[in-house]
Amino acid sequence: MKTIRFIILIVLVSISPSIGWSFQITGTFIQLFENINYPRPPIDWNGKDWLEEIRYMKEVKIDTLIIQYTIYDNDAYYPSKYGKMITHTDQIESILSACQKEKLSVYLGLTLDSKWWNGVSNIKFLNRLKERSIVVAKELLSKYGRYKCIKGWYLPFEIEDRAWISSEREDVLTKFLKDMVKALKNLTPQFPIIISPYFLGIIPPEELALRWARLFKLTGIDIVAIQDGAGRMNYKISNEKIYEYFKAFKEEFNKNNIRLWIDMEIYYQTKDWPNWDAEPISIESIKERLKLEALLVEKIVSFEFTHYMSPRMGKKQEKLYQDYRRLK
């Protein structure tokens, strides 16, 4: 029955004259690596470079930029007391200056620890991560609070439906996120907070939607930008599964006043860890998912423009960019 409903939906969407191409990717994440594959040297662009990049985004109607993190382990992308700046220029300053000029909204990612997956149930580790994230948020505000384009915070702690299944771990996660949100709301009550979980299809759609709606309601997360999982090599999520899961998410999140976005993966993975690599997807794949996903969520953001659609990054990216522009 679910398959039949999905097929009917796709047919209706495909023939509807009212849809056109009003459905758009209107936001993007950004990872501050020069290359997405390993090794990963940092992006070290100047203000002119970032202004060009942001204008490319704006030209295809992107109005929101989510910086995945500003510090990774001890590597900082700006002058920080809590990490060593690994670039010659302040990347956060350059991005914010360009976004302010071009009127894009920015959500600032905090700090991510590579031991996140090893510490999922370690309360001491999570407390240290929370404390470090809050001091980084305060530092970012002191340095860049003058930029009106900053609209909120992004929590770079990815959760899924495998590591957090047990009730004990769910309780630990709930307290960690609740304390984090409370501290950030005390600091900036006007800023929405975003998180971007992903799912592997281990838990059925209705059950996972109930779990996550309860989790994000209890913790006070404002916006949940769930990864669609279509670009992965392992646990790849089909369009039919995207429909089933996001339909369930939409129903439960609406009941709990949680804003639902989708993180569209605009890549296809070609190599697995530890030599992870990926390529830009085809415009046909984007068209299929745009038609489907726009019916289920408030906003579509991509992962991610700079490495898979920016003309600055290569011929494949430029081709996808030009193909996408022609959809408008």
C-alpha cells in the first residue's frame, strides 16, 4: 500500500502544471575543506573569493548558509583561544562579510570533536564538549556579533537511529542537548538552533518519528534538518524510503511545533572510509528529489554547494551548477 501511494504521488507531482520549478534548494551547508576527499586541507580563501562564492549561491536562490563547524578538534578557522587557526585568513570573517553584503542568513556551527562517536555515552566527555561549545559560542559572538546576517546556531553533533537506540543512551543524549540548548538560549534567546540527524532505516518510520519528535521537543531544538541519505554508499536511502520517513517526520513534528527541513545530499559516494570520496550527482537526480522533498518539508538545504555545485571547484561542479540554473 505504501508503495502504491508513493507511485501515485510521483505521478501527480510529475504531471502537475502548477509545480513548475518553484521548488528550490534555498540553503546549503558548508565544510571548510579545500577537498572533500582525504587528505583534507582547509579552504583558505580571501574575502574576494568568498564574495564570488556567495554570489554564485545567491544567483541560484540560496538564501541561507550553515557553517558546519568553526573549530574541529584543535583546528580553528578563525583566530580563537580554543584552537589553532589553520588558515592564513579568517574564514569566518570573510564568509560573514560576504553574506552581510549579499543578504544571506548564516547559522554558525560550533565545535566538533572527532571522538564524538566514541563518546556517545560518556557523560564526562559530553559535558566537556558542551562546555567547550558554549565558550566558543561566546567567543564567536564577541568577534562577529556585529554581523546582522547571523541568524542562529548549528549543533554539529550528528545523531542517528543506531548509536542512540537504547533508553540509557537516549537519556544521556536528551540531557546533553537540553543543557546545550538552555545555555545557548540564555546567551542568545532570539537565535533558533538547528541540528542535522540522519537515519539508516533501522527503525520503522513511525517509530523513529515519534522518538525524534519527543527528543527534539524535550530538548528545545528549533529546526531539524534531517539528511536524506541518498548520496551514501552504505545504507543508501531510496526515494520511496525518503517519502515514507519524511511523511512520518512531518506528521509528528507538526504536532510538536518543530520545524522540519531536509538536507539534500547532492553527491554520490564513490569510496568508503578511510578514503572517503564523492562526486556531484546528476541534475536528473536533483529534479526527482526536488519534486518529492519539497512536498514534505519547510525548506531544502544541500550538502553541499561548495564542493559539489560551485563553478569555482571544477568542471563537474560547474556543469551541475549550469544545469541547475536552467531549472529556474
